[in-house]
Amino acid sequence: MQTYKKFQEHLTRELASIQSAGLYKRERIITSPQAVTIALQSGQQVLNFCANNYLGLSDSRELIAAARKAMESRGYGMSSVRFICGTQDLHKELEAVVAQFFGTEDAILYAACFDANGGVFEPLLDEQDAIISDALNHASIIDGVRLCKAVRYRYANADMQDLEAQLRAAQAQRFRLVVTDGVFSMDGNLAPLDKIHALAEKYGAMVMVDESHSAGVVGKTGRGATEEFNLRGKIEILTGTLGKAFGGAIGGFTTGKKEIIAMLRQRSRPYLFSNSLPPAVVGAGIYTFRYLSTSNVLQDKLHENTRYFIGQMQQAGFDVKPSQSAICAVMLYDAKLSQDMASRLLDEGIYVTGFYYPVVPKGQARIRIQISAAHEREQLDKCIRAFVKVGGELGVLKN
Ligand SMILES: *Cc1c(COP(=O)(O)O)cnc(C)c1O
């Protein structure tokens, strides 16, 4: 009792300090499905511009039907890990369609991409090897690298001179793996995969790309960063999530060279010691990848929406980060301004999030807008009008 009392005081103090620093995260409660128009518990109906619902599939009737059908035929839960008795025909089918979609040799499913990244490095590399990681890589990559004994090198975000310097420094190691996000989520910039691949060839390194924000979004048919750079089948390891463009439920995968996937099935701890994906998620996943392989309607609409929205925002005089994805970062620089602006936009019925230190560097506060194929033109226009109104009142427009 006494022990917990001390710990309780400690936590109470820490929580108070998070609050007084203005960094306390609060969750806004939604009472509708995830979609473009959502209902908040406050009773307000708002247009959603901050979900990873890039293809608008989160509330798709077709995905819900596919999930229901799989649940009816294969049950609710698996109650097992894959290698004991948790593999259904549907799991193998989803792995096959994921590999087909990305033009890779094989794929392995995880409960989340966080687990895919957490379980990819340690089984493949050891203290004789090197991991060379972009400084802005996702937290799950950083954690995964920490679990591995390989020597760590870090290069500045998308900085090819720095990557080359780190590759040179890593020449003494046995194997080298360069790892990067495909799209970086705070700026929306694309990793220069063509250059990364060329440097990796030159210095004898393999490459891993986390396609979480790029798959379904980037490339003419939404196959991700490898499509954009004509590198399909040439990257050793890709990871990705079912939690963003592909319906947004849950689940992750690693896909790439077949011997790598085979080794992960033997040794990857989040795969061996965590439950199988439920049939509903797997069934809807199969439907999604099949659908996106035969139709480009959603990918085209997303590209069109993104082009239109970013163009209009630039014309309106906003300071927008150059983006090669469906992410549009409106730079405000000041933390308080980013929060004030997001809150006034919500009053206008536009749901966006302001980001500031430590999520982005100090003095780099911004509002991040995420475009979806489900946004209609008049909804994009409503968002732009609200930004212009609020931005004008707050004096953030350039012209
Ligand atoms: C969202 C994200 C993840 C985590 O994916 P989950 O499936 O939600 O765990 C991993 N990496 C990147 C780059 C992401 O953006």
C-alpha cells in the first residue's frame, strides 16, 4: 500500500508537469463510424481531415460485407498464434495478395505494423551487421532497431550525403541494411528511394522501406514508393499496415524476399508470441487488395483531390510544405497558433490537428491535413474556405 502511494505521488507529479507544459493529449470522442463526415460526442458534425483513411475505405459497405462473410464462414477469433493452430486458408490468401500487390516474393502478417517493425531486425541481423536508419523514421522502427544487436548508424532525414557518409562508415560490418519510411508523416515528403537504392548498391547494402503512409497512396496505381521509383521487386524488405489506406482496421505485414519472410516465420517474436489476425479483418483485407488491384478509381480520385487541395491552399497564400503524398502540412511555426487555429477550424466544422514540439522540431508547428479519396470537391472547398477565413483572422496568409 505504502509502496504504491509513493509511486502514485510520482505519477501525479509527472502528469501535472505534462499538463503544465501543454503536452497533455486529450481524446476527442467520435460517436459515428470513421468517415469523411463524423459525429462528435459534443453533438457536432464535422468534416474529418485528420484520419489515415486515404482511400475512404474505413466505412466501406463492401469491406463490411467481406468482413461479415469471413466471420460467418471462419468465426470470430483464432485463439492461437499462427504456428500452433492459428493459420486459416484466409491468412495464406491475404499473404499471397499482399505479395502480389507489391510485386514481392512472399508476405507475413502481424497484429500491427508496429509489430512488423518491432520483429524484423532482431531475427535477421546481429552484432556483426549494421542498420543505417533515417532520423525521422517511425517510432516502431526505432524500437525495432533497439531490440537488435546490429551496430546503429543514423542519417539526417532524406539527406543522401549523410547516408553516403554513414554507408562508408559501416563498411567494416558484415551485412548492411538501410531503413526508411516511404512517406514521412509530418511533412508528407517521399524518401528519395531511387538515390537510396543506388547508394545501397554502391556500398553493398540492402534496403527496407516502411510503406505505411505510401502504400495505397503513392505511385500511379497506389502500389507505394517502390512503384513511384520503378523499384518494384528490387527492395529486399517492405513493411506496411492495414490500419491506414487499406480499410483502417488493424494489422500489419512484412513483404519481400522469400528467405527473409521464411526466417521471420521462424524467429520473429511478435509473430511467434502474439495472436493471429481475426478472420473478419483478414477477409476484408483480401477483398481490399483484390479490389485495388483491379480498379484504380480510388487511387485516381485521391491523387486528383490531393493535387486540387494543395494547389488551392498554396494559391490562397498558405505556407504549405512540398508534399508527394496525401499529407498537406500547413506551416504556422508557433505552437500556440497551431492549437488556436485547429480549435477555430473545429468551430467551422473542420476537424484537423495542430502538431508542435516534440512531435515536430521546435519552431516548426503546423496543421496537418490528410486528404481522402472519399472527400468530395465541395467538402474540399468548404475546408479551404474555412482555412482562408480563420487564417485571415489569425494573419497567417502570405497574400
Ligand atoms: C502508422 C505507422 C506504423 C504503425 O502501424 P500500425 O499498423 O498502426 O501499428 C508504422 N510505421 C509507420 C511509418 C506508420 O506511419
